[in-house]
Amino acid sequence: MQAIVAGIQELRHKLDKQDAVTAADKKGLRDQIDNLNQLVVTCATKTANLALAAPEKKKPKAPKLSQMAERFVYEDKAKSAGTIRDTGKTVQLFIEAFGDLPVDQIDGQIAGEFRDLLFGLPTLHGKNHKPLPIRDAVEQAAELELDTVSGKTVKNHFSRLSSIWTHLVQREIAPRNPWAAWKFDITKKIERRAWSDDELALLLRAPWTRKALSERTYKGIIQTALYTGMRLGEICNLRNKDVKVIDGVLCFHIQPYTEVVNGKQRDWSPKTAAGTRIVPIHSTLLEAGIMDFKNSGLYFFDELTIARNGIRGNDFAQAFSKFKRGLEIPEEVTFHSFRHLVSTKLRNQENDIRELWIDALLGHEATHRSQGTTNYMSGIEVRNLQRVVEALTY
């Protein structure tokens, strides 16, 4: 631009010397000046546009969780070996669940999701050589109804992450500490219990709001749990061929099996040996239309899906848990609480029903062990099991 302006000044100086140039030369000089002036305008416009379009200076990317753990924990010689080891386990669990996220992306919502996952972990997770990834372990614990970790264990995980975030907030690497101010009941482990009448009424009157599954499937599974005491895994893995007429009574036959699903072999078996059993179908279930679920496919509740780790019904388990939480039903009341409820009702009924029959119906190991007990239980007649089922009233 400076060179062009200097050239224009020189041409104008020549143009002013009228006696030194001819008329033709003057016209040529004027044309050159006009062209250079136009070039100046064009250059100025483009420069202004470039200035407007210049991108803002990007902020440096926030470091990832693993980097911050390395910096503030693993390399800190003042930290004990136990602190370093335990923090490493916590960080690894988080990365398995959410990936190695930049620390500025980890907020209260993610912290809450991690809290829910931790409470679903089985107590023995990580104590074998090849532990399942955290999400698979939680799904398995729900399906097999395993004991899960205590509030104290979850609090310890949060405390380790909170100590890292104390450094991050002080150095303005992260805006706030999402691991602080959470409350945990560390006095005792959450013990599952039966539904109270009020809680059950609240659940059954509330409209189903989860979109993952239809209300029809939700109601069918809940009704089956209430009138059979079956485990969630047993209900979700019922096949159509497991609905049988035995000694003139329509029954669910819970048994281990191997099936080919989507080209892959899938094995399933009840939780215990006593779980292989016959469960007569309650007359109330039949009146409610439970047999409408029977179809020409493989599974009785065919809307349920199989998770990537092979567990069937995890979509229902997660939807039910969120639905129940939305109704503010206590944590100690879970789907397994239907089984507690059925067991409690049967053991408190006034009919002449033997304890062994109740154990056989629910798939419990016999509460009264004696020589020949197993053989006796396997020989219980279906009509006696039907008497037990029909004793359930609500």
C-alpha cells in the first residue's frame, strides 16, 4: 500500500510539469493514477474484511482426567502408596464409564451418573483377575441380584476425585468441584426390603413415563413379579416354550437353556440350582391377559432387548429404576422388593401351606434342611404349588 501511494505521488508530480509532457502523456498518467487509486481502495476493503473474519484466539484445551491424576496424585511423593493405588482404581472406573474426559467437561450431571453406577456395583467387583467393565458389572449385578457396594465405598471414590479437583479449582483449570457436597449414608449398607402398601399403591397408580419400553410390557412384567415372586432375570428370559400345561395346570417352567440368537449362541440359567422350578400361573394373571404376550417368537416378553454383554432385560431394569426414583421411592425398595413382598405375604398367610412348598415356588434353598429334603422338594405336586400361588392376594 505504501509503495502504491508513493507511485501515485510521483505520477502526479510528472503530471504537474505541463511543459514536460504532451497531451497524450497526460492522459496516460491520469489513467495510471486512476488505476492505482482503484487498487488502493480494493486492497483497503480486502484488508478490512480479513480483519473482521479473523478467528478468535482459541483457548488452550483443558487437560484430561488421567493427566491431572498423574500430576497431582501419582507423582506426589508425599502421598502414601495406598492413596496412589486407590485413586488409580477410582480414576480407572470413571474412565471405563465415561472415557478420559477433559476435566472442564466433567460436571455435576456426570458426577451424579457416576454415583448411580457406583451404587450398582457388586461388592466383589475388581477382586478377580479379569473384572468386567463397570457398566457391564452393574448390569450383571442387577440381573443376578448381587449385593452391591456400601455408601461408605461410594463416598471414598468421590473423596479421591474431590481431592484432585481441589487443585484444579485453585489453578482455575476447572470452574468448580462437582465431587463436593454430596451426601452419603455411611452408617450401614442399604438393605433391600419389601414394598409397603403405600409405596406399591404409588407405583401402580403412577402413569408409565419411560419411552424405552411400552406401558404394556411394563405392566406385564410388574404383574408377573407380584403374582409369582420370580426374579427379574427369570421373567426377562422366559421363552414362549417355557409356558406349559403340567398336570392340567398352566405354568412357567424356569430352566437353563442354550439358544441361538442373531447367529450367536446364548446360554442362560437360573441363579441357583433351586431356581430351576415350576411356577403355576396365578388366576389373576390369566384374567389380566398375561397369555396375550405368548407369541410365535423366542421370548415371552419379546419387546425386551439383549445388551452387548448378553444380559436380557437391562433396558427394562434401567427404565424401571429411573421411573421409581422419579416417584421418590426409597433406594432400599427395588425390583427385587417384589420378591421380598411375595415371600412375606406367603409366610404370613393363614392357609395350610407348608414352608417347603413356598421355598420350592420361589426357588429358595430349603429353609428346613434334612436328609432327603432335595428329593422331597423335587417331588412336590403341581397342585400344591398352585395352592401356594393362589394364596397371593392384594
